[in-house]
Amino acid sequence: MAENSSFWGSSLTIADYKNTLLKLAAVDNVKLWDPKVKPADANYSKAYRYVRHPAPAYGPADPSFAPWLIPATGTYPYQDFNWSVPFSAWNIETTPPTRLAVGCYENNQAGAPFDGRYWPQSSSGTVTGSTTREMALIFASPYSETPNAKYQGDVYGSTWDMMWVIAAARRGDVAWDGTDQFLITAAHVNAPSVSFTWTAPAATVSTDLSKSSMNKITVFPNPYYCINSAETSRFDKFVTFTNMPNQAKIRIFNLAGQLVRVLDKNDQSTFFKWDLKNQSVYPVASGMYIAYIEVPNVGTKVLKMAIIQEQELLDYY
């Protein structure tokens, strides 16, 4: 439906349209119900009825229309408030669902089914849709068996809270057994006022997987023999630990069990370098070293390294 159109007007915004469930009432298609008498089936709705080509400007287009054509002025004026709609409409986006006010629209034209009730033409009939023009209207306001003065006017170009207009044909001239339902699904388009929030579950670490990853940690080159092909200067010596986690503490010991260096890793890289210097930032001596790698909440890994330093050559003497 177009908002504030010159035909079926509405005060609703996009966000106001709701998923609506229609519950059909039981209808005998041979002997239709009397709209002026409350039916036993609770799914019949008391509805606002409107007419196209009202009296007295046009008069009844067919003599049988006379009992249902109430003199009124306007384009599509209000006629009455009777049990004229054989279904109930429900906003199912509320808890519990909210029953909605409904209406119907008839055409004062020869050949149209003008009888004071919403009972559209069968699809097997011969009357064209432009002649029939029988429509059901669903408003956004709650249903009441007491009429609301707001809807007792001209529906043409109105700015009421009209949500849905139904122009349909029945599939064959058959009775309704009162068990069928139809769902009208609103297109809930995102607007600038719409926001979404969500809470992600806390990150979990698989201990088994983490311990398995610990087995992949290694160091290269090992043995370190005077030079590393990745070095760009003889003053920039290092070995590289690979397959490292984001966080780890590396303790380097010599074979005498003395702590030589403590290194802390806290980055996203899977590589980590040791510059072959001790805690005092002096180059370590050639020999065997033990790297004790500790990963928080996972475990430890021990690596053995052979470091063979090249002969020191002084630039100045």
C-alpha cells in the first residue's frame, strides 16, 4: 500500500506494518449469513463497510442493492458497521496476538456482488474485477464491536491507520469450513532507526588441539653454525622459533642449568626471534642450550639448540 496515496491512504510508516494472520469463518456458500445478526462462529468480524458510487448521486445500480445502499455523500463513504467480514485478522507480532479492526468495500455497479457483506466473486465467475471491486480492509488498531468514529467517514484518500487492502477472488464457489488460515507477511525493511545487538559466546580454547599445536613448535636453524641465511648483517644474528602461539614465555638455559635469557611473546605472528644474546645483551658462547617454552593455560615445550658462534673479528685494534 502506498503511504498517504490519493486512493487508499494510510498514516502508517514502513515499520508499522505487521505480520497478520487471517482466520476464516465457516461460510455456507449457498445460504450466506445475515450481516445484521451475530454469527456463532467467533471468526466473523464486525466491520466498517464502504461503497463506491454512493446514493443519492447514483441510486441503486440494481434493485437488489437497495436494502444495503445507505444514502451518503463522498467518493467512498461509510455505510454501516455489521458482521460483514467472514474472517478475523490478528497482529501476530504481539504476545498474545492482537485482533485487528477490519472493513470492507463494495461497488454500486450492475453485476457487482453488492449485498452488505465481504464475499468476493468466485474465480470461476464471469464478472470482471473492475466491476466486482470487492475488497477487505485491515486496520492497525485493535478490534472492537463498538464502532470507532474515526472510521465512519470517507475511506478515499483517508490518512487512517490502514495496514492491508485485500482484493481477492474465491477459488471456486465452495463453502468455507472455518479451518483455513492465511498469513500476510510484512516486509520488515531496515530503516535508519533500526538497530541490532547480539552477544557472541565467550571464546573457548580446545586443550587437546592446543597441546597438539605445541608439538609443532620448533626452532631454526638448528644447529646454528656461525651464520643464518636469513641474516642481513653479521651484527644481527638470530634463530627463529616457528608455529608459535600469540602468547608465550621462553626461558633459555645453558647445560649447567643457568638461566641465560627470558623472552616474552605477545603478538599475532607465528614466528619469534632470539638474537643469541643473554640477559645482559652480550652474545652467548658457543654450546648447547635448552629453550623452555611456556604457553598460558596450555602447557610447555622443551627444545634443544646447538649454537656455534663464528670467530670474533674486531673492526678496530
